[in-house]
Amino acid sequence: MVKATIIAVIRMSVQLYLVGLYLQYIFDLNNGWINAAWVLAMIIIASFTVIRRSGLNRKLFIVPVLFAMTISIVFIDLYFLGAVIKLDYLLDARYFIPITGMLIGNCLSNNIIALSTFYKSLDRDNTQYRFAIANGATRDEALKSFMAEALKKALNPTIATTSVVGLISLPGMMTGQILGGSDPSVAIKYQIMIMITILVSSLITVVLSIIISNKFAFDNMDMPKKGMIK
């Protein structure tokens, strides 16, 4: 873990420095196709990261994870940018890229926990699953307890963070707006909406990832495929 932590810190520093250099050009161009391509690249990278850190088979899981994350991000972006902020141009780089980046980052971490917990618990307690199937349960019924455990472990940190915002710490977005000269009451409204969208997008992504992945991870006899976990 020490090696992985050092590599992560170095990557973060280099990546943020490079982003600071070329993000300004993207903002100046503000081209819808470029902005959409940038976000798509973030989603693809996040999906591969989820699979790698979850220890799952890339061939089985990359398509469902990518599909689930894309649906969640598109749905939340359309609502937040179109209905809440009411942008005239939904793909405005100064809103579209930073907000989507926040959503993807939180979806990524929650998805890693959810998929890892779900499929490793299923692998560990495979006898319990087979017993339920043998006694007439449908696949969804047999997987209900595994789904509940995955959702609880994945979303508990986000729910806990949401419940103590303002008591323990001031969130980064709100603090940044206040430091930038925005009225605190306005910054607070944005932060409340951001926290809600993060929670909802994480929930949608986690649920969709597991549901869609199950279409690929089981055979015609409702048995988990071999090689599902690396």
C-alpha cells in the first residue's frame, strides 16, 4: 500500500499540473464536441480504474460499468445543469467539466466498494447462493442479501459525509466560492445541490453497475461464471 500511495500522490500532482495548463485552453475554446469528448474520456478512465481496483475480470465487467456510469452521469448532468442551474448551453466547459468531474470521482470510489463487496461476498458465500437457487429462489431473490451488503458498504461513507457537512468541515466547492468572492448564502445553495447530486449519482451508478453486470457475470443456469474475480 505504501508503494501504491506514493505512485498515486505523484500521479495526482503531475495530472493536476497538466490539467492546469490545458484546461484553460478548453475553457477558451468551449467547443461542445471537445467538452463531451473530455468527459467521455474521464468516464472511460474511471471505468477501467473501477475494474482494476475491484479486482474483477475486465472482459466481463468493463462494458456494464462503463454503460452504468455513462447513464448516471448523463441523467444527473441534464437535470442539474439544465433544470437547476438552467444553463443556456448545457456543455459550457466552465460548468460541465468541473461538475461532471466531481460526480465521476465520487461514483468511482463508491463503485469500487460496491462491486468488490458484491462479487467477493458472492464468491466467498457461494454455497448460500446455490442453496437459495436450489430451493426455488430466482437469481434476484438469491442475490438480495449480497446487494444489500454492497449498497450499505458503498453508500454509508457518502451518507455519513452528507449528514455532517457544515458541522465538521466546510466542503471544497463552497469554500472555493466564498474565497472567490461569492455570497455565502449562494455558495451554500450550490453546495447543498452538489451534495444531493453526488449522493443520487452514486446510488444510480452503483445499482446500475451491479444489475447490468449480473447480465454478464452469470451463465444460463444462473451460476457465476468462472474467472469472474482475478
